[in-house]
Amino acid sequence: MSNTATLEVNGQKHELPLVTGTENEVAIDVKALRGATGGVITIDPGYKNTGSCESGITFLDGEKGILRYRGYSIEDLAEKACFLEVAYLLIFGELPTKEQLDKFYADIKAKSVVDDDVRKIVDAFPKTAHPMGVLSSLTSALTAFNPSSVNVDSEEAMYNSVVKIMGKFPVLVAWTMRKQQGLPLDYGDSNLDYVENVLKMMFKKPNEEYVQNDIIVRALNKLLILHADHEQNCSTSTVRIVGSSHAGLFASLSAGISALWGPLHGGANQAVLEMLEAIKEDGGDTKKYMAKAKDKSDPFRLMGFGHRVYKNFDPRARIIKKAADEVLGDLGVEDPILDIAKGLEQEALTDDYFVQRKLYPNVDFYSGIIYRAMGIPVDMFTVMFALGRLPGWIAQWREMRLRKEPIGRPRQLYIGENLRPFKDIENR
Ligand code: CMC
């Protein structure tokens, strides 16, 4: 195969280099295009065909339904690893040895105390505030309490920021839920493992001893691993682009959390559950909602279906569907919306509209059913997604800084008014 692409603009030919990734994906390098053509740019709203960076973290083949972190299949990781090992893998590139993992966790625990003044910020929010808004604000506020995390030029300074946020973020996650429920803001227990500690911080009642449920611990481990990274999605691209201005890690993450909140992205897990509930309340008529999803004059979309890059099964959805059956079975929970979800999936998989557009269930279709069975409130679902995505965002931010990527600054094609004379206010 030739290693250039030829582009003809206004009768003049330009040779553009082709670059090939380790999985043989090919990209046309347009870095020199504007200079060579005297100002011509490429345009691609939504970046459907545009690679924003080279990355060695996550490989995804949407046609074949493949997802790998640092070369390891998502199926293997979800089955065999714990969340903290996966976090280490994503951030530092290799699975940790026992010593590396112990040190990583010890460093995280050493930095996990959140300044007590942050409680005052939590107190100032109304109980009705959406936890994603609270989480994004608190993450941003951490910068004020840790000013040294803003300018990170050495790997050591970067490491310190990484362990700080890995330690403090679960505390913030728990506090957003406890605030909503009127429970005292508490710290966890350093003797527990990372995921056990998250659950204890969320669910411990002030007047009862907390008892860990291994089924729930295993289920959360799996869900967090499945959400841990997904290459250049909306929130990750946001983290990279904010970080590219050398805004600190916490500010970049806060922006990523806001991006994740939207119902077309991480907010879909909440939207799916609300949709399934609405279908149940409406008598469980899945056909009616299938028709609404296909009706172009109706804004309704089948939440949890479709994906920008997966045009085949989302491999995470397969694992989560199986986990939903297992977790609900193990916990002895019977939830009628699981049947509604399965019914909708079955109909969609054989429906021309969905088949032609290659719309399959995505990671969010079944995750909410598991979260609900675990006792997590619906508006905390996207917060749980953020907790899982944290190591991925950190890894992508760190990679961007270590590769010394330039500030992200897309161009545009201007389609507004041409130069016109200013009109005085009385003449407008
Ligand atoms: N229900 C009904 N029709 C759909 C859906 C859906 N969920 N998703 C896509 N379509 C249709 C869409 O109307 C369009 O039809 P047409 O070609 O006739 O105009 C076609 O399929 C292509 O859709 P698109 O919106 O151009 O595709 P996109 O790549 O821009 O959007 C998406 C991807 C995920 C935003 C979209 O599929 C969607 O809105 N899904 C529902 C929300 C959701 O579940 N989001 C979670 C994504 S996975 C978790 C994460 O990583 O954030």
C-alpha cells in the first residue's frame, strides 16, 4: 500500500502522508494541509472521521465489537482483574506487580483525606441538587485546596496529583449521595480494599455496623472496570482538550464530569432506567415505544441503544447483560424492568430500523438495572460511571501531557455575515 494519499485542490495535487497504528488502522496526516493549500482545512462536525491524537491506551474496533485496555481484552479484565489493577494498567501502561499495586494503594490512601472545609461547600448545595453537578463542582474545588496540583511539570508532581484524586474522588462520590440522603459526611476505612471502601463510604449508617456484601463488591468491581476507559469519547476528549491548556488535572476532570452528565453520553444510564420505568408504568407496551423511537417527528430515542463507534454489539453490554442476570439472581431481586429491557432488546435486534442503522444495546442499557439492585439511587448512576471512568481520564490526561501535545484548538468554517457598517441603536 502507498504511504501517501493524494488530494487535489483547485487543480493542484498534494501528497499527504498516511500513518498506520499498531492494529493497522490508517489515518491521513493533514497537519501540513492548510499551509500547503493556502488556507484549506478539513471539516468534520462531531469528529466522526477525525483522530484528535495518537494514543497507546485503549483499542476499540467498533465493527468487530473489540475493546482492549493496553492490549488486554475487556472480557479478561472484567473476569480476572480488580478495579485498582485496571486503573494502574491504564495510567502506567502495565499490569502492576503485587508490590507496585500495594504501593499505589498505600499512596492513594495516604492522600485520601479531603480538606474538612470542603464539607462547607457540600453543605451549601440543596439536597435536590443533581449529584453530577455537585461532583463536578467539588472536583473543581479540590484545585483550590491543593494548589500544587495545578502546575505539574515533572512525573513526580503528576504522580502526586494522580494518587490524590484517586484517593479523594471516592470520598466526593460518597458525599454527593450522603448529602442527598441527609447522612453525615464520613470517611471510609483504610483497611478495606478500594471498591469495598467506596461502598462503605456510600452506605454506612451512623447507627448500624456496616456489613459488606461480596456479591455487590464483585458487581461494582466489574462495572467500574467496564467503564474505566473508552478512548476519545466526549468526556475524555474534553479532559484532554482542557488539560492541553495546562489547566491542572482536577479542573480537567471537572470539565470531563460535566461532559459525561449529558444523556447522550454517561447520563444515558439514568435515562435508560427512567425510560424503562415509564414503559412499565404505561402498561409495559414495548411496541409502542419502539414505534416512538422510529418516528422521526418524535424526539424520543431508545436510550441505551446505538453508539458512535460500535456498529456491532458493544462488548461491554454483553458482559453487563450477563452480570445483570447473575447479580439480580444472587441478590434474590426480582425486577420487572429487567424483563422489559430484554423484551425491548429482542424486538430491536430483529427490527429493520435498528438493524439497518446497526443500533445495538450499549454499556448503559443494563448497567442501571444492576445499580438499582445494589441500592444506588437513579440520579447517582452517572456518578458511578464517573468513578469508573476516573482512571481512564487520568491516563488520557497524563499521556497528553507526557507527549507534550499542543493546545487543542480546532478551526471552523465561518458562515456568518460579511463585513457590514455599524448601525446606531435608533436605526436598528
Ligand atoms: N433510538 C432511535 N434511533 C436512533 C438511536 C436511538 N437510540 N440512536 C441512533 N438512532 C438513529 C438516528 O436517528 C439516526 O437515524 P437517521 O440515519 O435516520 O437520521 C441514526 O440512528 C444514526 O444516529 P446518529 O445520532 O447520527 O448517531 P451518532 O453516532 O451521532 O450518535 C448516540 C450516537 C449514542 C448519541 C445515539 O445512538 C444515541 O442518542 N443513543 C441514545 C443515547 C445513549 O444510549 N447514549 C449512550 C452511549 S454509550 C455510553 C457512553 O459511552 O457514553
